[in-house]
Amino acid sequence: MRLEMMSGARLFNAGEYWEAHEVWEVPWNAAKASGDLREASYVQGLILLAAALHKRWHYDNALGGQRNYDKALRRLGGIGNDYAARDGIDVEVLKLEVLRALGDQAFKPQLTLESPLVCLARGRRSQCLQVLRFV
């Protein structure tokens, strides 16, 4: 998972959905500012999934949660697993898990927290290395 997405993913996994939403706004705004519409839609879709769970369980607002979920589906509609794979996210599985969690407060969707990859390109070849972090 990319570093700029990892802290939000940790919060999401802990059930801190509003906080994850707030953290992911930084890469979302950066993507919008750079004109990267695919990245902006992808990150906004994740933000809306987190917001759906926050609305559903923090405010006990099933309709609001469903509305945010539906918006997330629209944003993630053109985003395939090939794109989200760099963050270790299976978008289709995540959408189903969030849908399940909207109806079952005990179920917590989880994002994979893998060490990020750093890829170096040399001509036609590239090499990716996993960054190891010791805590």
C-alpha cells in the first residue's frame, strides 16, 4: 500500500471511519489538483465507503449510509482491481464487505496493510522493492 494511503487504511481497519475519511482527503485533493481524474475517483470512492460506515453506525443513519455507499459505487465503477492492486485493495471484495457491514455492526471490513513498493524504472525494465519498516 502506498504510504499516503496507509494511515487512512489503519484508521479504517480500526473502525475509525471518519478519521480515515479525513486522512484520505489529502491524496484526493492532490489528485484533483494534478488533474488525475482516475486517482481522484478512486480515492473519493474509498472516502465515501468510509463515510457510509460512519453515517450508518455513528449516527445510526441507515439511509445516509446507503446513499454514501451508492455514491461510492458510482466513483469506483470505472476502477478495476488492476488499478487498486498497487494499494493491495480488491475493490470488488471491499464493496461487498462494506455492504455487509452496513447491515452488521459486528462485521468490520479490513484493508490489507502491506509494506509499500518502490519501483525504479530503467529503460524498458523496472524493479520493485518492498520497503521494510521496523516499528
